[in-house]
Amino acid sequence: QAQLVESGGGLVQAGGSLRLSCAASGSIFSISAMGWYRQAPGKQRELVAAISSDGSTNYVGSVKGRFTISRDNAKNTVFLQMNSLQPEDTAVYYCHADVMRVGARTRYWGQGTQVTVSS
């Protein structure tokens, strides 16, 4: 089993910044992809950003140029730097880690952290 613990959410004014962190621990051989999803009230969960083990990244169009995803492989941690935040970024943000074991890959999720952007 693996556990993911998120931190860094909160309330910020439009135009402000937040940095989310997500640390994976437990029975981990290696991690392939890590990423962040978000879910706003009444909406489906959507992918925000993802990063592979070699550092390749992809972003949803609405956050390109404002958000940056990064990871520390030695610490099994993924980060999301969010700049120029807008009210439409308000959501619960969930991290995930795709944990690799012999013959299997399992996706684990964090508990979610609330990000609220006021106008």
C-alpha cells in the first residue's frame, strides 16, 4: 500500500499564488506518472497537470503558462506551483501517483486539498 498526503491549499485573492505539495510513502518500488486533478462543485474531475518519471509534462489548456508541475523523485513528492490564480481555479485538488510493482501499476490518490480564489 501507498499513502499520499497533500498540503498547501487555502484561500487566496485573484492574481495570487499557491504551491501544492503531495508526498507519497509506504510500499513503493518506483513511481511512474504523478499529477494533479481538480473538481469544482457540480463539475467533473479534470486533469490539471501531469509529469512522467523522466520529467515530461502536460497541462490542461486553461492553466498553461500559469501553473508549473514538478517532482522530487528522491522524496516521491510532486508539486504544483499555481500563479495568477483566478476564481475559476477554485476547486478541490487531488494528487495521484502511479506506483509500480512487479507486474502491476496502481494509481493512488491524495485526500484532496481545497483551493479557493476570491475575486
